[in-house]
Amino acid sequence: MRIGKRDFDVQNKTYVMGILNVTPDSFSDGGRYQKLDQALKHVEGMLSEGADVIDVGGESTRPGYRFVSDEEEIERVTPVIEGIRARFDVPVSLDTYKPEVARAGILAGADLINDIWGLKYDEEMAKVVAASGLPCCLMHNRKVPEYQEFVKEVLADLQESVQIAKGAGISEDKIILDPGVGFGKTYEHNLEIINRLEELKILGYPVLLGASRKSVIGLTLDLPVEERIEGTIVTTVFGVLKGCAFVRVHNVRENVRAVKMAEAIKNSTA
């Protein structure tokens, strides 16, 4: 898969996507990287630690988050995308589910659109992505976490997103799927989907796991957000062993090391 100027071996490797929240209210690092110089310094740090992709988000999606207008979100993300594009040679992902924000981000230089609603929030989103020719990450989400057959329904929901994408003209080699840990799921659902990640590969697309510092870790370990590195690393190792192509994380250095170790064990031969 090609993202920006880089080719990714999504069949055999796991890549690390570093999170850059340019928001005042993100659950983990809200307010820390709102200023452009702070954001770019953080990007520089993540790249030095081994990040393969930078994911820029301009609206918090934590439980109880405040809705942000298109205009405000665009004002937050476009200078950062332009700044990264000017200073660094790294693929940039834009985390948004809004068509107008996606359009602005694409013009600013985004290489990937990461949609937490899997193109289902606004029908224009699929058209915007298709017209751009960019790859997209389609996340599983539901407004209410009610299921009869949980994993089977997650797969069906993701397949719906794939059909929307293909119907709009997005080619199969430009689709990544995300199980949506922490979105439209109970605590038990989140544990189960991480444990059964390999089943998502049945759909035939690269998988991205985003579990970094999330509530499933906090609830399991009874720890605040700033103390969830070890729990995140465990989810990353699960991601590698179960064939995920990407892990989306806050703590890049530690997770890059975890990926390398897990890959060495996974790829060892007697």
C-alpha cells in the first residue's frame, strides 16, 4: 500500500502511527499541542522515536466530547498539516469524519483520511476521498453498543463501509480497516475484539489497531491515562501477533520497540 511517498508492506509488517491531537480537550493530551510550534516539535520527537505515519486530529472523540464546527476544525488541522509537509518527509493522516474538513486537509497535504465513522456519518465523505485518490482508514462504530453476535456484526458493519467506499470509486488497495476499540462497544467487547483481531483479516484489508491509553486499559489496570503505557504495549504486541498492519499510539518509542521485539519472535524459525 502506498501512503504519500512511501510504500508500506501491509502483509508482513506492523507500522507505528503517532498520534498528534491539536485539540484542547482530547482525553489523553488535550491542549498540549494546540500551538503550531508545539505540534511540530512533537512531530519531530515522534519521528526521532520511529513513527512511520503521523495522525493529526482536530476534534476530540472521547466520551462526552464537544462537537467542533467544520471551520474551527479546519483552522486547527490545516496549519499543522502544512507545517509537517514543509518540514518533514513523513506520510500524514487526517483524523476526521467531516467532508469539508477532509477537503481542506487534502488541499493542505494530507496523505490518508482516517474516518471514525467508516464513511457513514456523511455520504459526501466517500465522494471526497474517492476524488482525492487517497487511501482511507474506515473504523467500526455504532451509536449504541447493542449486538446479538458481536464479532459477526462488527465484520458486517465494516463490510458496509467497504461497500460504501467501493461504490464511490475508492479502490480496494486504498482501504484500511479499524475495529474501533473504545467506540460503540462495552468494556467486554473491547477486550474481545482485540483478542479476535485476526478475524478482521477475513475481509481482505490491512487492519489498524488504535487502543492507546483507552478506557479498556484504564479499567483493566485501574490506572489513569498517563499510566497506561504498559497496557498499551500489550495491545500493540497482540496487534503484531494477530497481523495488524498499523498500530496508532501516543508513546511512539516504547511501542516501536515492542513492535520490533514482537516481530522478531513472530518471524523466528527453528
